[in-house]
Amino acid sequence: MVMVEAREDVRCDRKAVEAVIAALAARVGNRLVTSQAVREQHGHTLTWIGNQPPDAVVFPQTTAEVQEIVRLCAAERVPVIAFGTGTSLEGQVNAPRGGISLDFRDMNRLIAVHAEDLDCVVEPGMTRKRLNELLHDQGVFFPIDPGADASLGGMAATRASGTNAVRYGTMKDNVLALKVVLADGEVMTTARRAKKSASGYDLTRLIVGSEGTLGIITELTLRLAGIPEAISSGVCPFPSVEAACNATILTIQSGIPVARIELLDALQVRACNLHSKLELPETPMLFVEFHGTEAGVAEQSQRFGDIAAEFGGGPFDWATRAEDRSRLWQARHDAYWAARGMRPGCYPLATDVCVPISRLAECVTETQRDIAASRLFAPIVGHVGDGNFHLSMMVNLEDEAEVARTHAFLERLVERALAMDGTCTGEHGIGQGKMQYLLSEHGEGALAAMCAVKRALDPLGIMNPGKIFNL
Amino acid sequence: MVMVEAREDVRCDRKAVEAVIAALAARVGNRLVTSQAVREQHGHTLTWIGNQPPDAVVFPQTTAEVQEIVRLCAAERVPVIAFGTGTSLEGQVNAPRGGISLDFRDMNRLIAVHAEDLDCVVEPGMTRKRLNELLHDQGVFFPIDPGADASLGGMAATRASGTNAVRYGTMKDNVLALKVVLADGEVMTTARRAKKSASGYDLTRLIVGSEGTLGIITELTLRLAGIPEAISSGVCPFPSVEAACNATILTIQSGIPVARIELLDALQVRACNLHSKLELPETPMLFVEFHGTEAGVAEQSQRFGDIAAEFGGGPFDWATRAEDRSRLWQARHDAYWAARGMRPGCYPLATDVCVPISRLAECVTETQRDIAASRLFAPIVGHVGDGNFHLSMMVNLEDEAEVARTHAFLERLVERALAMDGTCTGEHGIGQGKMQYLLSEHGEGALAAMCAVKRALDPLGIMNPGKIFNL
């Protein structure tokens, strides 16, 4: 039973799809798959958004092949949907109008590493964990960590970020250049490998976050960071969410270059204790990590501890031992699974909003009150240095009243964030799940500009249609 | 005598211009000016690019007024050109097709400071120095420093950066949101005040660097940084440009969070010695600055000194006294005037390119050889942490052969940067001066995409026409 029906738009013409499938089969042989199981794996599978499989899945191997596929689809006006690892959370990989899913499994090479320039070139199917394994010996790493072991193409397409963003930025800040196949099959390179440029429009940032609606990414040049000489991390309990948020604000204002600063509310701490066999006090908690020199991280930890104490937090236990660090952060990463474990048989629903950090305590506290009043189960984790927080809701889909309360709650969540000058999504994207909020967030002028850009670059409307907006 | 004639395109219809001027005069009274002197001040004045004055200059006071002006111009198809302080270097403020210059002198308010969120909201006519004076008491500052005391609207429009960019990024990284009047007079807000968002296309970054060709900025939300607790800076001589570049690469790879790292070649050091009454050794020199805690900057300075010594550089004298720091950086900022002083009567020509940092030494060294072989005068300063360097050429316009050699040299400079995967401009923009390089830098696919976006958002072609591309 699926409670959020992804809208079934007018499907593309069946004969057109069959023509494309026949041509593709002739071209790529068994790298074209039309089995029901594989098609369903390439629709949305992770949350209560319905599964809308594409008509076929193709596994391209080169940019030239992607160009051919897009040209075939353009000729028949058949949608094309890029697929990385399928870990997006707002239905970005669904095929509401049918079409061809391009799975980048086979385009996963590390093409070049330029350690002196702190950049590398990868194919879009490369995942972030694999990339960091390959980079490790060269003393550099790719810092964006959205939790899931997502593909880098998908991370760029959804403007992903995660726990490290407070220090290293989001995909917007860490993609130097992209190779992109456009809706007419032409290929463009959005930028040179120079660290900055004032030449022409910023096509890189136009594609980052466009969720496959403007073009298909076939190569990425990524910024890297040097592996820090020393890392220290620790956990710090707080008497309230407000105290934890205020400590975060002062930490950032003081210029302490915190690498990660993650809030877990009391319910999430409880879930993590159960799931990861920890014995943390079940009160709002900050997980913090510092990167720098030995002396630097010691000084940062000391200063953070002082700030925490000022707001009634602490004691701040910090550990530089790699195994302690890993265990804590593993628990943080497993927050979603921990939440699932607390309400077995329920359906997970992950959502996020982001507000200016000065409003974060208020937003989280009001949201907690709303969760309680709505009798819902929704532990909270937050990338609080960015004002971004997530709910890992577990919904009993058998209970119609609970489902209705959930829908109403989600609308209030976004309204609350927007009223505080925030955004309906800090890092999950719009996909299908948040299209309804686009106008109230951006206003008519900006939405009209986005639609004008979409129409200009995809006049036939074949690039991941029915995502972000229904054009 | 002006040696680079800015191309006089077909000027807009005289009757149309007169209709707009009459309507504007009725609307804004003496805030519309048509005197020759004021019109010429609003064309390009700073380098050898010719002066192309607008037909009239208007001084708007509100976004609503800008909307009215743009609507009037759109109705008559008359160009609109935004003007901040006129310090752009590639002819961005010229009016090759005539039209109305919008001077933002009167829209220079600080609208709000959100110190907890490290952001502020300003009008586009605010200059960066004035903003930092106003912010100082709140312990925050706006870090982008392009040298000139430019307006923030202009800095966003040209994607400015400067000496601090190696640590704080460029305007692309430090603009959170923009209010923009589009070509049809509608207004859009490109983003909320949340620190990050995954909602919709990145309109902020689309406008940053678009040089007024997509819309007119009437309000900016800017990211701020906390004023560092301690700042230390110093100068370090090197035996060669290569040694200085290699020390820079290792400094950045080592994760030393250098705030500024500026290369001056021997000729530029000599010019600074003469102009600023310094006694620096006349050899390639790095000016370096660190921001952090007292202990942090001491550690960074120590480490940098060690790295410099490894490449034969040093001694590295570092001073934390504010007056010493100011004197050194003032000399660095006056580099352009110092260069002018060495060849009085000649015409200045400032240009910049940017390459991956691993190619910087090679690019600078080859350029120096080319300067010598071409018998030109061109001291070099570089934001070497970003791979970006500037030439402050002084050209004798009376000498036709020298002018010809200069043109040929400039073409080779860009070709050299592009061949090294660099860009024809790191921070000055395209304007009129570098339009000819756009295709070879970006390729047909990307250029076609830029033109499609331009046509979609400005179908009448009235927004700063004849800049970036001739559409």
C-alpha cells in the first residue's frame, strides 16, 4: 500500500517508446533491459512515494553513447531519466511519463587525479565511498557526505550536501566543471579546470541541482581537500534543543572551523542507543568533529567545550582515536535505520527543511511540539551548522487517520520553514515530493525564470519530465 | 587616442530613446541626466577600451522605480545598463547601442544585518569599504576584496573576487540571494536566506557573473565572516617564480588555511618599492596573510616559513602589528598605481587569466618570457592560491608598433591559459574586451546553452546588449 501516489502524467506514446527500445536494442544489445523487476528497481523505492518504472533501462558506457540515446529519444519525444544508485528521496528517478532510464553503473571510472590542483575527474556512476578509497593514498579526499553511498552524478544533480557541508560546502561548492549531454544530444563542458573564472554564465551551478531536467551529466571535475593531519570528535549533551542551537551559533560566529556539527534530539539519541548499543544520555546532543593540525583541533575542542558549558551543555567528551570516532559517526549515519528499528512494520518517510540558523531552535522546537500534538513518530537529526534538519518519520500506512495527520504535518513543516525565510528542502531536492511548494518558496518571478530556462534548454520536455515542475 | 575601439553596434532608434527620456524626465525629474560629461562618466573610462556613453543616466531610488524604468525601456526596445562605481575593467558599463544607464548611487543602504546568521542585506550601490565600516562594530565583515572600492551590485554582476578568495571564495560563494528586475520589468528573488537549499535551479549563481545581461540587481543578501581574532601577515622573497608557486601549492595542499597569498614578480616589487617607499629585495615575492586564533596564526606562519625554506625562499618576516600589515597590503593594493608611475604618459591596460595552480609557474614564466621578447612593460601580480594572475601593462599608444605587439601578446596570453585548461579571465569578466575568446574557451555546446538562456530571459535583447556575446 502506497500512500503518496506519484502523479501519473500522460505517458509518452507507446509506439514511440517501442521504436526507441528497438533501436537501442540493436545498438547496445543486452545493455538494454526491459524486465519488470529491473524497471521497478529503477523507479523510486525508498519512501512512501509510489514506484513509477521506466519503460526500459539502458547502461551506457561513454558520453558518445549517451548522446546517441538522447538523440534517439528526442526524435521520438521519449523521456530520458538519469539513474545513479537510486538513493534520492523525493522521487527523482521515477518515470511518471514512462521513458528510458540511463543507469550509469558502467560509467564509474576515476579518469584523472590532479593532487596539486586538489581536483579529480570522474564518471557519474562513481560512488563517493569508492572515490575516497581510490584517493586515499594521495592524501586527498572528497568531503561531501550525504549519508548514502550515492553516485557523484546523482549527488551533483540533486545538489547534495550532508554532515561536512558546514565546513566544506555542498555540491554547488565542490563541482568545478561538468560534461553534460543536452536535450538535443549536443554535449557541453560547463567550465575549465581553473579554480575560478569570471567568463560567461555559471553553467556548472545551473546544472548542479537541476535533477536531470536540463541535461545528463556524463563527467564531473570535483574539488578535493587535503586529508587533515588531525581529526577530533566528540559528543556533547545539552539541556534543550535551544541550548544546543545557541552553542552552535556562537561556535560558528567565533570562527571555530567546525567540520561537522550534528544535532540529535532526545528521541533520536534513544533510537541510536538501542540500535548502536551506545549509552548516551537521552537528551539533545551535538556530535561534533574538528579537522586541522594536532594543536589546532585541541584548541578548537577546548573552545567548543567552553562555549557548550556557557549554554549549560556538557561534559564534552572528545576523542581523537579513530575507532571511537568511527563508532560515534557510524551511529549518527545509522540514525535512519535506528529510527526504523523503533517502529517496525511502518513505512519510512525522510524529509528535510533548512532555515537561517538564528531561527533553527525555534523551528525545531515548534516542530517537536507539532509532532507530539499530531501523535506522530519523527526523530530529528540536524546539520545544525547550516540550519538544516531531517525527520525520519515512521508512518503506519494501515492507519488512515495517521496518514492524514502526516500529510497535514508535512505541509505545516514546510510552511513553518518558509515563514522563517527558509527553504522547503536543504538537500533532498524537489523531485516529485515537493513540487507543490515551489511557487510559495520562490514566488512567481523566480518560478517563471526557472521555467523559461527549462523551456529554452529542453524545448521538447524530454529531460526527466514531471520533476521540479510539471512542464 | 584610443586603440581598442569598442564596437559600435547598431544604435537603438533615436525616437525610441527620446520617448524613454521624456517619460523618465516626467517621472524622476532631475534624477535623469543627459549632459555629455555625466554620460561619458558612465561609459568605460579606466583602460584603453573606448568610451561609449549611454544616451541618459538615471538614478533610481527603489526596486519599483527600476521596474518602471525597465518597462519603459522594454516598451521602446531601448537598452538598460546597470552602473555601480564604474571600476569594471572590460567595458561592462559601455553603451555600444546607446540606452539608459542606471546609476545605483542612491540605492546604497544597509537594509539588515543578521549577525547570528552571518549575513546582511544591502542595496547594490553600497560599496564594500563602506559596508565593512558599518559592520565593524558587530564583529563581522564581508571578505571579498577586489582592490577597487567597487559597489556590491557590480561585484556580484562581474563575479568579482580578489586577494581573499583563496580562503573566502568569490562572489559566487558569498552571495546568498539576489533581488533582480528582469527584462520584462518583473522582479524575482533568487533564494531564501537559508544557508543552503536544494530547491529548484540556482538562479543566484545564474545572475552572479551575468554582467547585467539577464537582469538588474536591486538587492543582495551577502554572507559575512566573523572578524578573525588574530591576523598575521608577512612577505617572503623567493629565488624564482617557480619556487614561489611551488611553495604556494604545498601550503594549500597541507591544508594551511591561508587567507591571502599574493605573488609579485621582480618588476612589480621594484615598482612597489618606488611608489610605496619600501625596501623589499627585488626578486619574486609572496605577500601572505593568516586569519585565526593567536596560536593558530602563529602555527600557520611557522609552517609556511618552513615550506618556503624548503623551496629556497625566505626569510619569511611576519608581523602581526596592524600598522605594518596595513602598510604592506596598501603597497600590494597600490600595485597598479605603482606600475603606472614607472611609465608615465602611457596607457594602463589591466588584464587577468587563471589556470590550474599546477600550471601557474609555467604560465607566469612563459608570460614573462613573452613580455621580454615582445619588448612590453607588464608587471605581474597574482592571486596565486587560485592560479589567477594580473598584468598591469603600460602601453605607449603613440607607438603603433608597440600597440600591435600588445594586441598579439594579449592573444597569446589567453591562448596560453586556455591551453593549460585555464580561463581567459579569473575575475574581470568578459564585458566587451574578451568576447572574442568566449567560443574557444567554452566550446560550441556551452556557448549555445548560454545564448539560449540569454534569449529566454531577455527576448528583446535590451539588458546590457553587446556584452559577453553580441546577441
